[in-house]
Amino acid sequence: MIHLIYLKKRHFFTCILLILSTPSLLFAQNTPAAEADFFDHVRYGGSLGLSFSNGFFNASIAPKAIYDFNEYASAGVGLLGSYSNASNYNAYTYGGSILGLFRPFRSLQLSAEFEELNVTREWELDGGNRKESYWYPALFLGLGYNTGPVTVGIRYDVLYDDDKSIYGNAFMPFVSVYF
């Protein structure tokens, strides 16, 4: 029995070692020049948000990184976190996204972004409190005017659910900046 436990631990640690060393084995032939070339095509950006009104506050951060395949196509990943507070309501969200950008002309950008958010909402109600937590998917299709590092446009969530979405409606204006 003890010998069997020892073998299982040994196999477990061997598997962990192989998993951790696999990326270095896969990319062992990459030269520093190839790595530098990769990062020459990566742009970073995203958005910061802050809004408040009579009894309401919202703050969000959404960093993104995209890789430019060429002057027409890019793909990337992003993170999102936000906090909202009203007199009897709190919401926390976090998640990630993958996105694709296509620029058929220098000034026109088409985009698709799949976002998956974990949403936790709490209400303080007379006679009791209510709390819910769930994952919410969104698939945004967008159209924007591109002026170099800045794109201004509108996007539409084709999976929009009025009861579950953290967004006010399916259409959302956006401003994105990538450096």
C-alpha cells in the first residue's frame, strides 16, 4: 500500500514536471530575435471607466492586448473588472474576453469579441436581502472609425439578456486605444 502511494506521488510529480517544462521544449528553437519580432506586433490598451450620479457609483478597468497579424487583421485577449454601488445595490464583475479585429480600409474597423463575466449582485431590500451570482456570456459585433491608435464606434451584443446583462442595453458605444 505504501509503495503504491509512493508510485502515485512519483507519477504525479513527474507529470507536473513535464507540464511545466513543455512550453520551454516547444519553443526551444525560438531565438531572442524571434521573440522580439513577436512583441513588435503586440499592442496594449483597453479602457478605464468611472461614473457616478445621485446615489450611484461605478468603476471599471479592462486591459487588453492584441497581436497584429498584418495591417488588416488582429486578435487578442482582455480582462475586465468592475464595481457598482447604489443606495441598496452592489455588483461585482470580473472575467475575460477574446477578440478579433478586421480593418478592410485604414479608417474602418470591424470587430467581434466574446466576453465571459462572473457577476455577483446584491440587493438590500425591506424584509430581506437578495444575492445572486452567475456567469454571463456576451458576443459583441462592432463597427468603428479608426484613426491610428484610437477607434470610436458602436457594438452590439447578440446574446443580450435584459435580466442578466450588466449593460444597459444591447447597443454600446465604445472608444478603444491601443499603443
